[in-house]
Amino acid sequence: MTKFQHKFIVVALIAVTSMSAAYAQNTETPRIDRREAQQQQRIDQGVKSGELTNREANTLQRRQNRINAAEEKAKADGKVTPQERRKLRKAQNRNNRAIYKKKHNARSAPN
């Protein structure tokens, strides 16, 4: 093996290692995960306090599950693109408003 070949292999290994580290970082969604947890807590709290009926809670939970599925789909190829992040944020915004509306409507769970 020549010096050139040896250097080429070392450079190639370094490049692959750095690319895989960058590749893994692009699937991280800490803001989305944190917000998801907060919305889940709000749904659970609404059920506990009686602000949400079972039907309302189930509807909100289905929406939350769809957001989770969309997040997993976005992560499936190893990179969450800015467009995918925007789509997830919009879905979370819609669900956030739905949680608020359902918690503050005239309906309440029977005691």
C-alpha cells in the first residue's frame, strides 16, 4: 500500500465518521418532543379535572398520535428536513388550539 492510498483511506474513514455523526444529529427533534410532552400533559390534566369529556380526550389523543406518526415518518429516512419540521410545528399548533378550545368549551365530564 502506498502512502497515497493509506492517506486516502484515513481521510475517507474520517469523512464517513463525521458524516454519520451529522446524519444522526438531523433526526433529533427536542423542541417537537418537549411540546408533544406538554400537550400530552394538558390532555391528561383536562381529563383529570373534568374539563375534557372522554370523547374530546379521545379526539385530541388521536390527533396527538397522528403527529407522533408523522414525526416517525419524518425520521425514517435519517433526516428531518426543515419542511418536515415546519409541518410538524403546524400540526402541533393546530392541536394546541384544539386542546385549548375543548378545555374551555361548555362541556365537562360527568362527576
